[in-house]
Amino acid sequence: MQLELKEVAKRLKAAKKIIVTAHVIPDGDAVGSSLALYRMLRALGKDVRVFIDDTIRKNLETLPDFDHIEQSTDGEKLEADLVVILDTQLDRIGGVRQATEGLPLLNIDHHVTNQGKGVDLYLDADAAATCEIIFELSKVLKVKLDRETATCLYTGIATDTGFFNYANTRPSTLRAAAELLEAGVEPHKVSEQIEKKPLADVVGECEALKTLKIFFEGKAAGLFIDEELSKKIESTEGFIDLIRIIDGVEVAFLLHCKAENFCRVSMRSKTVDVSKIASTLGGGGHIRAAGCSINAPFDEAKMIITHAIGEAINNAQ
Ligand code: 5GP
Ligand code: MN
């Protein structure tokens, strides 16, 4: 069922005990929206727990109330009046899905590929970030945003828009950001915190760039992080941004070997709908930024993803 934001607010108000969760491989929007909603609900006197069933990038550890995130359910069966799933669909919350089985689910998301299976969904695919939706929700809930909550929201909006560079940045995104600054956010501190990297990752970035391959008459560019290179790098965050800027490249992608027979794909596009490519491979995302997992050896995964991108580029012509 598709919900209005007013109905979302009503359900949150009616619940006493609430679990907030977001997607595995959590990004700034997943963590920022979870912590902002946690803080807003706490301000309304709710009993709230946040579960994100995965490791979280070090750069996000300075977000207010980060220590309240529980990173594993330890197989425990959880109790709540309501489970709020943020920034993804039901099948991407890891072990939290099983731990909350049978509980009422409320899903808030901005991914166009979310079909709302098995949940009551508020979807705004035009919102730049789930944090932008949570910002709007704060108005409906009449919760005043303090500097800490505003910092969580700003971090999610800034990271999902590439610091207001991407096509998902809309006038209301910038209005929200302006209000968040008025609430006390210091944008330079957020960007410094988010963008900093260990030396090893910057060196790894140089190594990764050496794997650059150009396909389909310059329309696609890929980076290939195999098992060996993967061991030297803590995070591949931002690697894809190094190649999506290449003149003439319509689809940039990164293939990352995470384990034997398990590879992750990130895609960025200027024209082609990469969410469709990701969906056909069991993933999802947005028109211009999407991802998926491929359960295959690295070389096979390389062929699968390159072929899928080639087809999409051909079909778009
Ligand atoms: P990234 O390349 O930054 O990991 O992901 C780009 C976008 O695609 C993000 O909005 C992310 O949530 C989404 N995405 C990435 N991987 C997957 C996936 O495996 N499944 C789904 N449903 N979405 C994904
Ligand atoms: Mn998001």
C-alpha cells in the first residue's frame, strides 16, 4: 500500500515502541536518515532502537548518536509496535528482516526500483535522499530540528547528491539544506569528515585507476578491483567518481570482488537508466546511480556486467 506523508506521521505518533532500520552496505543517507528519525522520535517521547546489520564506514562514526546504532540483532527476536525501513526495500535490511518478522512494517524510500512488496510504503522517487523525506516529515510531525539532527539530515542529502552536484538535486533539496544550515550545520565540517580517507585508500585509488578500461566506443568506463587489490583497500568510496567525469562516458561502473564468487557492482550514468540494468541482475537504485551483487567469479562477473551495460547503451541509441 502507498501512503501519504500525513499517514506516515500518524502511524509514527500512534506507536510507542519503534525499530528503525536501513540498508546493508550503509551509506550517508541510510545512516543519516536512521539517526535523524531516531532523534526525532526520541524527542516525541518514543522508545526507539536503531538496527543496521552491517559494518558502517568510519567517516560516519562522528554522526550524533552513532553509538546508539545496534549493528547486529544477535539472532534475537525483536519486539516493537512498528518497524521503519529507510532508504531501501524490505529485502536489503539483512538479519533485521528475520528478527522483526510478523511486526508491522513502514517503509520510507526514494528509490524508483522499490515496489513496496510486503510493506506499507511512502515512496518519493523525486526526493534527492531519504533524508530529504525525513526533513519533510519533521514538518508534519512538528519536531523542531536541533543542530545534531540537522547534521544527520544534511549528511544524507549531501552524500546522495554528491554535494549538490547530481541531477537529483532539486529546488526543495537546496531549500532543505538552507534550513539545515540555519539549524546550525557547518557544511565544510561535514564535507571534510565525509571526504577524508586513509592514505592506503588514496594509494589504492591510484592502483584502481590503472585497471581502467574503456568500452563501447568510449561510452562506458569500468574499474576492476580484483581480490588482490581488494585486500589493500579499506573502502572503494568515491572511486567511481574518478571515471564518471571522462568526456563521452555515459555509464561508469566499478566491479569489486568482495569474496570468492561474490562481486559488487556500482554504476553511474549520464543518460542510460542504470536502475534497470541493476534490477535485471537482482539489484536496484536510481536512474543515474544503481548497484547490484553478482554471485560469480570475478572474470565471469566482468563479462556479465559489461555485456548488460553494452546492451543498455545499444538500446538507448
Ligand atoms: P552505490 O553504487 O553507491 O553502492 O549505490 C548506488 C545506488 O544504488 C544507491 O542508492 C544504492 O542504495 C542502490 N543500490 C546499490 N546496490 C544495490 C542493490 O544491491 N540492491 C538495491 N535494491 N539497490 C542497490
Ligand atoms: Mn538514499
